[in-house]
Amino acid sequence: MANEIKAALVTEDKILMEQLLESGHIEHKYAIRLQVVLHRANGKTPTDIAEYLGININTITSYVKRYNETGVDSLLHDKTRKPGTAPISEEIKNKVIDIACYENSKDATHWSTRKLAKRVGISHNKVSGIMG
């Protein structure tokens, strides 16, 4: 069963994880990841861990697999994401705001996100995010 992946916990890693958790100076999301691996290594079932920590059972498998493949350090950092569309530049954001605030729409009393997006050349979702 895919959710039954075990943590191949190394003693030094266990000590490090416990020290990090005991210090209290660790972001919550990283603490959750460490707890998942420690609980799984101690034989707790993914279902029990998911219920105890309030996270999805598939997340447990993901964190344990991540630890097994790349170690503790990978749990203490966010994964890099695949490159996608480039973020909207400040210049375009300012242009969207200027148009929305200082120019009148030809056919309506206000700009729709779709019309504004078409005018600037970005998606209406991006416009919506800018206007937030």
C-alpha cells in the first residue's frame, strides 16, 4: 500500500529532529514535517499521524518519501517549483492600476477584469490578483 511507506530514520537525524523540535525555534510547517517522519519511524500508522496532526494522509507519504530520498535538510526547506509564467512586473501592475483608476472604459461604467486584461495583455486572473 502506498501510504505504508516507512521512514528509514538515521540515528543522527533522529537526534537532530528532536533537538529542533525541542528548541521551539522552528517554523510550524517544518515542525509538522519532522513530526511526521519521527512518528512514522516509531511505527505509527499514516492514518493515526494524519488524524493527530490534522493533515492529509497523502502528505505523510510525501514527507516520508522526501526524507528517505534526500534527508532532513529537505524537510527544513520548501521545494523549488518548476518554472512557470514569470511574475507580473511592477511596471505592468502599475499600468493596470493606473488604467483602472484614471481611465474610463468605453462601453461601461467601470473596467471588467477581462477587458482590462485584454487591454494590458495579461490574463484576467492576473488582473484580479493585482486589484485584489
